[in-house]
Amino acid sequence: MSMPVHKNCGFLVALLLGCAFILTQNSASAAEEEKKPTRENWAHMVIKGSYPEGPQMPGLFGDVTESLSKVVSRLEKAAEDKSLTGVVLHFKGTELGWAKLNELRQAIKKVRKNDKKVFAWIESGMTKDYLIASACDQIVMPESASLILLGLRAEVSFYKNLFDILDIKPDILRVGKYKSAAEPYTRTEMSEAFREEMEALLDNYFGQITDMISESRGLSAEKVEAAINGGPYMAAEAKKLGLIDHIAYEDQLPRLLTGDKSKNEVKLIKKYAKKRADTDFSGIAGLIKLMDLLAGIDSSQRIGSGPRIAVIYATGAIMSGSSAQGGLMGGNVLGSDTFIKAVKKAADDDQVKAIVLRVDSPGGSALASDLMWRALEEAGKPVVVSMGDVAASGGYYISMGAERIFAEPGTLTGSIGVVGGKLAIEGLYKKIGITTSVISRGSNSGTFSPLSGFTESERVAVTGMLNAIYKQFTEKAATGRKMDYDKLEALARGRVYTGEMALKLGLVDQLGTLDEAIEHARKLGKIKDGEKFEKLILPRPTSPFEQLFGSADGETQQRQQISRMLDSIAPGLAEQLKKMDLINLLAREKSLTIMPFEIRVQ
């Protein structure tokens, strides 16, 4: 009986030894696993430039300049990418307005809400770069970098003395106490009303700057204001003040990203989620693709049969006719014909359930603005407005009939007023030896002649016309805002507000981004929660042929050539002449609803 017992004991011993060996091996493997470094994937994105809005040229041409919607989409993709630990934003100098700045800040916050870290690495930061970077978890600068945080400054140039030297007589009329479009041409300094308006705007913007930094950096408003008053700073001083977190070169970033997990490996995914330009034009298919690109057709985009939200971009100075890139001195032109066609396309599409109008315009032609407003009124679809950097004067006019108006906190809006007039150049003609003989019929035949100013009869007639346009503007605004006329008119008078100010006054309904406006449009269009929908982007982007050779009227190419020439000779002079583009508008349009200035963050 002993033999079976002996055998069983041997078997049990072997079994126990085997288990011990396996456990030892597993423990060794676990130890080795602990020692093995983990790789962290970090998205790397360069933040630079102006990030234009609106439809961009497709493919090869559209990928040269990154649009605002594309960079926001890349950040949104990073927020949802489970393979990423975080995002590194490399700032190389931005040229953004207040609305775009806010859109980027909100996109960064979305990444952070998804439990991903966001680091900002700034080579040399101006105020607008820093405000975006302050939305990140950590800010890093190399020791040789400087932080140019200086506050705000408004500089308005006046041309009356120049016109006196040239013997040019500006004769410009306005309706609205604060409608200051004529002042740079008729005065040598700000009027009291203009100064009051500018003081209020800068106070609000300065408050927004201090609030952003205070909230993001955990500093008191007093400390932030003191820091702004003491700037600029080198990186070391900025760190002492709590404005940045680390001083490091770009090659030292991986050590900062891992934190206490110093043994972890870091992989920076350069140009994360950035679409590469398609340059394969080989064969017949490639030739067709190239022809499509030159014509402004993106053959890769296909619209399905599901519900849609039409996003119509209204970007640039409002004028009659077709849209064009490159005004007299380089700005975009928002043509009423192009805009109305886009609205009609959205209105006629049964799959489009609502329209979102993204406005970035200082206004322009009063007539064109009214025609564009009417097209939206007759669209028969819910309309939601999302205001960008500027939605003032004519830009506000086309917005006021919407079911809901979203503005960014720093949007420039309002400026409900009218201006009209001309520059009389007969004196200049005489100086340079030009004489003119005149034969006329009709008491007011010289109303819009460039030779002389208004006669008393002409002045009365033009003033009556401008008052009628102002009355029309304010009445429609009061109706659109469901506001008593006298209350609306008191807020009008040509005065400009920030989005934050406009919300308190009832001129807009809500502060929010373009995505938030689209979400509201989805609800108005009765698209169910969770139901997929497409965005129909309108109007179509300008084709490469139009970009290179100008529009059919032949003016765009000439304007672009003038702008390029001036920029190469004297950038400062070119900038001054861009501000005088109002003169060109007055020559073409007899009454304007336009904002006379812009405020940019340096």
C-alpha cells in the first residue's frame, strides 16, 4: 500500500514546485513590466497666422492656409482621441480678432475637459498669443523669449490737414451721434462722442483681458493689471509673476510633459490631424482632379441625403454685385448677389432644416445690406446668427431678423447708423492745372459730382435720404429684436459695442461660439438629438483662377496689385491707405452702413 502513497506524494511535490516556478516567473515578468517605460502620445500643433473664416479653396490650394474651422476640428479630434495623453500647442505668432481668439480658447477647454493635458510653448508672445495660451494647463517659454503683454491702445489717424494741403473738401453727412465714419476726413482729432465710445470699448476689452488671465492663471485682477502695467517681460520675470509655468527649450518639453513619470517615453505627433495636400495628378483621373481644383470644385466632397444645416459665411465689406477677395487695398468684399444666391440655394434645398449665418463684416452699402436682409427673411427656414470678430452696421443689419443671435464676448457689433457724402476735388484740380466747364439742368444735378461740395438744396435732399435709411434700419432692428422703437433708437445712433456689452443691452441673445449656434439651429430645425446631420458650407469658395486673375469685372486683380505694391514699398503707408477705403466706397455707394474703425490686439 506504500507504493501508491509514495507516488502520489511525488506527484504533489512536483505540482507544488511547478506552481512555485510559475509564480516566480510571473512575479519576475510583472517586475520587468513595471520597469518597462510607457510611451505617451502627444499631438503637436503649430498655432500661427490669421485663420480666415468662410469657404476655402479645395485640395492643394485650400491647404496652404489653415482656416479657423480646420484648426478647431483638429483640436476637437484630439479631444476625442483615446490614444493621446495630451496636446502641445507651439505658438509662432497669431493675427486674430477677438472672436477667433475666443473660439480657440473654447476648443482648448474642450480638450482639457476630456482629461487631456494641454501645454503651450511660446517662442515670443504678444497679448493675443498669451490669451489663447492661458487657456492651457501649462505655459512654457525658452529663457530668451519675451512676453509682450502691454494692454490696449487705440490710434485713429485724421486726414483733414492733408486734405487742406491738397485743397480737397470732404463733405460727408451722418445720422447718429456716434456715427464717426466721417471724422477722420473732416476733423483733426476725436469728437467728445467718438472719444466716449472708444473709452467704453477699451474699458470693456481691458476687463475681458484681465478676467481671462485672472481666471486661467489663478491670479487676482489687481495682480494681472499690475503685471500688464509693468510689461513687457523676459521669460524669467514672467515666471516669477506667475504668468508662465516653466522655462525650457523645445527639446526639453518631453521631460516636462511626463512630469513625475520621468521614465516614460514621449512621442510628439507633428502636424497632428492636419490634412496633407493632394499633389497626385498622374493619369486621366489626376488630370480631371487638377481641372476640378482649378475650377474650385472639390470632387472628394459628397453630400448625402440626410438632414443638413446650411452655414452661410458673410465675410468682408458689403457691396452690390459679386463677392471678391481683395478690396481696393486688400480686404474681402461681400457681394450681395453672391450672398443672395447662397441663401436661395439653402432655401431651395429640402434637406436643409435651418440656416446659420456666420457674420464677420463691418458693413458697407446700405442698399446691399437691405437686399441681403430681405433674402434671409424670405428663406422660409429658421435662421441663427453667429457673430465673428465684427458684425457692425451693415453686418448687424443682415443679422437682426434672426430667431437668435449669438455673439462672441469680444465681437464688435451695433453701429446702427448711416453715413453719406463725397470729397470735393476741384481745388486739387486747380492746383495741378486742371480746369472744368460745367453745364447742368436740375437744381440738384451736382449732388454726387466729385468737383464741389453740396449746395444747400443738395444737402437738404441727401440729409432727408439718410434720415429715411436710418429710420428704416432702426425700425427693422426694433422689430427683429422685439424691442420698443424708442429704446432701440437710443441704443443705435451709430454707437459700437462689444458682444459682452450688446448682450446686456438686448442687441444680441447669447454669448457663444459658432458650434453653439449650430447646435441651437439643429434644435430649431427639429433634427433629433444624436441624429447625424451635415453642414452645407456656402457660398462656394473662390476658385484658384479667380484668385489669380481676379473676378469678371476686372477690378480685383488691379486692387491686389496696388495692395502688394504698397505693402512692399511702405507697409505703414499701405495700412493708412487701407483705412481710407471708405472714400472708394463713397464713390460707388451713395449711402453706407459701415463701422469706421477696427480694434486689434497686439
